[in-house]
Amino acid sequence: MVKRAAGALLSAIRIDHDSPRLLATQITSSIREIILAGGLRGGDRLPATRTLARDLGVSRTTMVDVYERLISEGLLDARTGAGTFVSDSVRIADRSAADAEAEIPDTGPPMETRSRPPVSFGTGFAVRLPHTIRAFTTALPAVDMFPVAQWTRQSNKHWREQRDLVLGYGNVAGFPPLRRAIAAHLRANQGINCDEERIFVTNGAQHAFHIIASMLLKQGDRVWFENPGAIGAQNALRAAGGDLVPLPIDTDGLDVAAGLERAPEFRLAFVTPLHQQPLGVTMSLERRFALLNAAEAADAWIIEDDYDGEFYYGTHPIPTLKSIDHADRVFYVGTFSKTLFPALRLGYILAPPSFAGLLNHHFDTWLPSAPLNSQAIVAGFMDEGHFATHLRRMRRVYTERYQVLMQCASEQLDGLLALKPTDTGLHTTGRLATGLAENAVADAANAAGITVTPFGRYAMSPLDKSGLVLGFSGVPPEEIEQGVRGLARILETECARQETTSRLDVSS
């Protein structure tokens, strides 16, 4: 790449003015790829926005938007009076272009060579979370706002198709138009370079986790897992024979150093990098590179669960782990349970290239396929633009509901429950006032018709923190307000009980 005093000459950037993708999105993806492929190193200076805008023939406003996106992703640093530079964090991913482009060796057919004894379901499996629609149940989309009329029209249109398309088996790996729509959505909105042949439609995210683990794991293989972490994924990976290694979560996400210390020869890692389940932490860029490097060194694989990353409340979306995975170690799993509604039971896997053939074989021979009619309706919903419109609307709805929760909490829960701000997802967390027990509060709230989930429900080993998880997406603002008032009364009662118990202990 040619360098000059005004910054790097980014001649590799290509713009397609006929593409439906926004110019800013195209340019952002191009610069991101140049950085992650090693074309720009940590500390390299980029041209001024005015200079690059002139070079590319776009407006300066477009280039300002591009730089702001890359700064928010942690790939660029803006230094006052000096310019814009590639972040020093990128240096930890220092790899040669040859290494980055090397073909991943064929791992063979794991299912045929990794036989395992039956797994006992008597112990070790966590109880699933409640799903009653009320404040503050987690992982619930706003079903009260779902566009039923549009869905019904799409359904009627599907049932008028020829009968072999409506009533037949279909492609077991997924309805081809839906696979194409998902791939297009991931490319345009998540910055993931993929094609439809690597998309496999499943009966929900947990089905996807189990499929991946069944391919990769033999009984007792070590699996890095977030602690606290997603309950459904815990159960799916245990059912496949995985020996889960609980790793702590800090402000940067999964503690990779702890993983290397406790289980350096791991086979699989499970992470929720965009919005950690349940603590809500976003994995830092440095920690993401550390995880990718650890997986490559151990010949291990990663499951990225993007369960609610579509819902962000900042200016720009947070990039996925898969979007910087140049060694193709990441299985990306998405779900329509949060973006549309849970009853669909539709999820999908974006598989690394080396596993596409094996997954096709398994789907062709024995894996159950997702219902064809649901897939076809979702495909039409996406192709006609209703899905994108619905996501934009839900971001506004969830922003409003989140703001109502935070405002009510500041007025009524001060000193009782300190809620953590979030800019992504369908829930937030709160730390309880000193002395309050999370399980006691959760039980009292449940008796009053309010759902709050203790951190401990998600834990596989003891935690150094306690608190509650509160979902805000599934109920209207007025029910959030009622829920906060009810929770305040419960917390005040628990505080009074705690004070009484303390006085009795002192007097005795």
C-alpha cells in the first residue's frame, strides 16, 4: 500500500454505486477488511476525512460517518490535533497475510470418529428461566407490537403457492430463499462476509448449539463457557458430552487468560460477545483477538451466540466476533425468537467453510429440518423489507421502554437497586443494596407477580458478585412503571426485614 504524508493511500477500497448498500457501509467494510488483513497496522495514520472523501469521490459527511463507525468498533483512534490512526489494539492480531489466507485443514467427519456414551440427564442441567409475559421477564420481544397483519398477508401468499412447495419436505438444510435472505442480511447489517451455502436453518438456537457441539465434541472435551452464562446453551453443550469450564466475566468480557490457565487444551468456546448473557458486557476488541488467537493455537472452535445484538440503542451497531474471524474458527448462531417471536422456533448457523460439507451431510442423513411453512413466510417477510422495518421500529420501542425503566428506577429504586446502563439488548442488570439476598428478593417478587432473575441462576460455579437481571422489552411502559413501584415496595420490605434481623442479632 502506497503511503504519503496525508496518510495511507487506500486504493484497495472499492465502491459499487449500483449496490443497495449505503456508501458508508461499503467503505466501512472495506477499511475494516484492510486493517484486519494486515494492510494497515496499529499506529498507522489514515488520511483526513476531507482527503479521503476527495480520493473516493464521496461527501465528507459520508467519510465522517465511516470514521465514527470504525472508532466505535475500536479499530481506529482519533487523536486531537494529530489525526486518525489504526488502534494499537490491532497489533495483538499481528499475522502475516499468508497465515490469514491459509486454507484451514480438513478436520474430518467428527461425528463418525467421536462416539460417546449416553449422557445422563439426572444431574448438572440448569432449570430454564420463566417466560411469563410480565415485568421483568428476560428474553421476550414485544409481541404486543408485532405486525400480525403483514405476517398474515405473507402467510396467505405462501399458502397459495404450488402444493409441492407448500406441503413437501423442502431442502433439509433450509429453505433456499430464507438462506439467501439471511446471508444478505448478515452481509449488509452485521459486516459478515458469507454466502448462503454456509447458512443452515435450525429449530432454534439451542438446536444449533447442540448440532455444533455434537460435531465437534467427544465425551469429556473441555469447553470454555462464560460464568454466569446462557442456561439453554449450558444444557445443549452438556447434552453433547462437553465438560464445561466456567470462566469469569470482567469489564472486557470472557477472561481468556483464565481459560488458558484452567483448560489450555480446550476444544470449544461459547461466548455472547455483543451483549454478554446475562451481565450485558460487550467484549473488547483486544479480548476478541485474544480469544481468536487462543482458539487457533489450540485447534479449537468458537460458538458466537448473537441472541439480541440486532437491538442496539447507540449510533452504530457493535461488530460481531465473526466479522473479524479471518481464521474461520467461529460458528455464528442467530435466532428469530428475539427479532420476530419465540413460537417460530427458528434459528440458524453460519458455519466455517471447512464444515459446510459435513453439515450438509448430517442434514441430508438424519438431522430434523425446520418447518418449511415458517421458513417460507420469514423469507418473504425479509425479501419484501418488512423484517428491516420491524427491526427499526423495535429499536425505537425498546429504547423507549429502556428509558422508562431507567427513569423510574432513578426515582424509586435509589439506594435499593443500582441499574447498569446498557446500549444493546433486551435486558439490563442491577446491583442490590448491601445485605439484600438476590434469591430472597426474587422469590418475594415472584409472589407479587414480578419476575427478576438472580445472577446465580446463570452460574455454574460461585460468583464474586450478586444482583438481578431485569428485562424491559416484553411489556409496555405502563407495566414497567407498575413493576418498578412493586419492586420498590419489595426491596423496602426486604431492607426493613434485614435491619430488624441485624438489631435482633446485636441484642442477642
